[in-house]
Amino acid sequence: MKIAFWTLAVVFALFAIVQYNDPDPILWILLYGGVAVHFGMAATGKMYRPAVWVWLAATVVWAITLFPDFMNWIRMGEPSIVESMKAEEPWIELTREFLGLVVAALGCGFLLWKTGKSAT
């Protein structure tokens, strides 16, 4: 599991790095960077489960605030959100943000699942 945790730490760190040109980069760098740190801590055996639970809860609450925008995108027939990296319509950015939060939440959930009660 250590290799998987290090791999995911690097992946989430890369997600954080590419956020520098986002309209709100600090939030996203902190979000993905935090998940990367949690994976890195798990890889070294020093993960603090309550912190991961808090990170997961905050991510889910944030995602819930964007869920109506995601559903609006579904109702629109799921037009492309990747044709252009520039978000020309608000629903493009909001849908991407919702999906990014889902990825971060899944990462935290996976980490909690794989570490079970073994980490404090």
C-alpha cells in the first residue's frame, strides 16, 4: 500500500500544482495539496485519521454547494466541459469544480478505507 499512497500523493500534488492559473488557485492548491499531504503521511505511517475525516467532510460540504450546478449541466445534456480550457460559461467552471471535489473526496475516502483503524 505504501507505493500506492506515494503514487497518489504525487498525483494529488500534481493536481495542486496545475491550479496556479485557476480563477481561485489558493482554494484548489490547498484542497489538492491537503489530500496529497494526507497520502504522504499515510505512506510514512503517520496519518492522523481525524484530520482526513475533517478534510473529507469539508470537501463533501463544498461539493454539495455545487451539486445544483452539476445537475444543471446534466439537464443541459452534458455539453463538453473540456473542449477549451478557458471556461467560457459559468457552468463549465462549476461542473469542473464539482468533479474535482468528487475526485478529492474519493481520494480521502479511499485513504480512510485502506488504512482502516490502523492509523491514528
